[in-house]
Amino acid sequence: MGELHAVGDLEISQDIVFQRRAWKVQRVGWVILVLFVLAALLGLMGSGPLSQARAGHEQGTVWVEYSRFSRAEAETALAVHLGPAAMRDGKARVWLDRTYHEKIKIDRIMPEPLEVEAAADRLTYVFPVGDGAQPVAVVFHFQPRQAGVLHPSLGVPQADTLSFAQYVYP
């Protein structure tokens, strides 16, 4: 307990050492709170400039736009962009590795694939593309099944493979 000091007609108990320690803890708490708010504004907790990412080159055969951070069981999207070199005979094929596919639940795919071809290590989605002169975007809407780090790989047959990381919060 602190010492009693007279302030006017009052006797007040003070513990200056404890009070200074409490002020330091309070300042650390304020700094942590400000850092948390900044992280949220920058996109580490959802949408924001640090959350959106790309893999691949826009002029390449395939490139992807994705959310770097998402939540388990919350819908997110993966936009796969296909250049003209990815299209053959009016169709485009995009594969997702099976490990990634098992860790997500696909809600819908826009446009809908004509068919899905299964292999031991991947699922290949086949899409109609018409004459194939224009780039095509395929959007996978999905929910991550659990928290953790996902390391998806995807690509186009006989072309580049893209790998990236997604962080899923609980």
C-alpha cells in the first residue's frame, strides 16, 4: 500500500512506483490498439490494399487475382484469367491441385464448366470460350474449410503453373 500524504485537508494514499508502471502498461495497450486498427485498415483482417494479390503476369497464359487473407467458412473468390494461348478448339482448361481442392468448398464457378476431369493430383475444369481471341476470366467462389495457410497450385495444361499462399483466419 502507498504512503499517506496530506493534500490540503485530505490525506491521500499514493504509490508512485505502481502508478508509473500502470501508465507504461496503459501506453503499451494504446500502441497495440492503434497497430490492430492499422492492420485492419490495410487489409490484414479482410479487404484492403494488403489483402488483394496477384500471381502470374497479365500478358501471360494464365494469371490469378485472389485474397491473401480470408476467414474459415467465409466466401472468397479466386479469379483466374486466361490468355488466348490457353484456349484450344473453343475450350479452355484450368486445373487446381487436389490438396487445395480438399481444403476448400467450392460454392459456384462463373462461367459454369462444361466438364471436370479428375486426375490423381488435380481436377481440370473445361470451359467454353468461343473463338478464343479474347482473354477469359473464370471466377471460383469458395469457402476455406479451416484456418491455416493454404498453398494452392493451378495452371493450364502445357503451360505455366502458378503457386501462391493464402492465410485463413479462424
